[in-house]
Amino acid sequence: MTLSAHSSLAGTHWVFGYGSLIWNPGFAHVSAQQGLLRGAHRSLSIISTHHRGTAERPGLVFGLARGGACRGMVFEVADADWAAVRAYLEEREQVTSVYRDVTRPVRLADGRMVRALVFVVDETHEQFAGRLSLEQQLAMVQAGVGLSGRNVDYVINTARHLEVLGIRDRQLMALVDMLEAGAEAA
């Protein structure tokens, strides 16, 4: 028996979320649990000129960059919903084709290993910023506002949801501390 790229024996598909998909998946799913992806790490390294910024005042959004590991949420999607979910994710995530949609093994919190749809950054894309200092991230996040709202809200919301899930990201929390200190000073 062969499995499709994103399915399991039960006829479901899996999607790995590491940024806003964690707290705003926006698609029908039958279950969700934490999962671990190896070989890529969460990185605030994608220049956003659509969802969280503009060409004049770009923001930053998360991507999965090569190396390390990333804990996030894994969503199980029923086979009957897969075509609609896949189309929705394509429209949401691939506005500028900065991500490569790939299938990767993800270890679920319950111990199972599944193959999940994962959006990893295309590190050759012009919107990939690479490793930025906290000060560079701070300036871009503070300035960014796009079609999906303020960049500050996106970063803080993602950080707070990671905290609730018990996922530690020291660099992200350092940035959030700076963002919140700036808001208090304003």
C-alpha cells in the first residue's frame, strides 16, 4: 500500500503550523496536537509586503529556515476537506511564493510519526532576510502594518501562543520584551 504525500492510513492529511497557523489555522481539521519537525527552525526572517507590511514599510513574518528543530502544531485534515484546505493554504501562504511547500516527517505529541505539509522558506527568494539582529527585527516589526494587521500584534500573538503551549523561543521572547517596553514608553 502506498500513501499519498500528506496522508496517513486513516485517509487523513497533516499540516504543520509554526507561526500564525498555530493560533489561526483558518481551515477545517479533525484534530490538532503538538509536533516536532527536525531539520528546520522557526525564524522571523521573511520580509512581508502583504500580510504584515507594505513595500514602503515592510514587516517580518516567520519562516522555517534550514537546520535545528521546531515545535509547533500539527493539524489533521479529513480527506474530504483536503482539496479545499490545500487551496486555502496555497492562497494564504504563497502570495509571493516565498515558501516551498514540502512534505516532511513530523513526530506528534502522542508518539506517532506522520508526513505533514510544511511551508519552508525559499532561502533564495528576495524576501528572505536571513539572520537579522534583534534591533533590525524590532525596527521592521514596529513599522509593519499589512492587510492582515499590525506586525507587532502578529509577533506578540505568536509568542503568547507558544508560551501557552510550553514552547520556549528565547530570541522571540527577547523581541517581545523589547516590543512591549517600546509600547509602554510610547
